[in-house]
Amino acid sequence: MRSPSIVPDAPCDIVSALNIALATIQDMVVYDDELKKWFVADENDPLFASVPGLRGVVHSLAASANQSKTQGARSADRKRKYERRKVARARAYQQRRNNPDYSEKSDSDLKAWCGQRLVRDPADADKYWPTWQGSKAIRAMDEGLGLIASGRFALESALPGISDKNHETIQF
């Protein structure tokens, strides 16, 4: 790895100059596996003194890299949360589909009807997930049924309140 303070010979065109500048700035930001964080490699680099504003740009790059990593983790958590919602509603739909009282309803009508019903949040027994209307409910039920079919959310036991393979308690 080359030292960020060593700038190669002057480039012949503007694109090469920008590429070299970008590579130099990127080399000044490093990731620490132990701390799990991006930071500026050498705060005392002489290049900071010779290029006005470079320190701010490098710090900004490190901060944005850390934010991006955090946001990515939040996105994965949100996806799992939405998947749990879809699975809970799909299970409620399956229970009603197997119930002879609802045999006269078509699949799409029953899915839409189930989407309008309150479903408890497994993480907090005092809360309910928001209701869904029409095509959103049908699409979410189909996605939930797909997740159940994939086996990712298959129950270890068919009894309500028993945790699934993801160690999340599902209550109906």
C-alpha cells in the first residue's frame, strides 16, 4: 500500500488527476476490524497542511462510511420486521382458510379481509400491527405465504405462542 502523502508525478489530463486525487483520499480512510469503524489513518499527514479542506473531506468520507454501515444494518432489521408481519398475517389467513366458516370467501377476498384485521405484534403484546387494505393486503399475504413455504419461518410446533426457528415468538 502506498503512503497517502506521496503524490505521483503530475498526470497528463484532468480525469487522471481526479482519479489519483480520489484514490489518495480513499487511502487516507481505513477500517479497523477490532473497533468495527472507519477512521482517518494518519491525522498528522503533511498532505493535510498542504491541501486546504482535505482534512474535512477525509473526515466526511470516514463519517459517511460509518453511517452507511449503520444504515445497512437498520435496513436488514426493517426487512426482517416486515417479513415477520407478513408471516403473522399469512398464518392468520391460513387459519381462516382452513376454517369451514370462511369457505364461501374467495382467496383474494379472504386475504383482503385478513389484512384489515388487527394482528398482535409478537415483540410487544400490547401493540398491534397496522392494517392493510386491498391489493397491498393480498400482495403481503402472498409474500408471507412464500416465506412460510421457504421454511425460513416454519414453526417448530403448531401451537400458538411457540417460538419458530428464528427464535421469535409468534402469537395468533
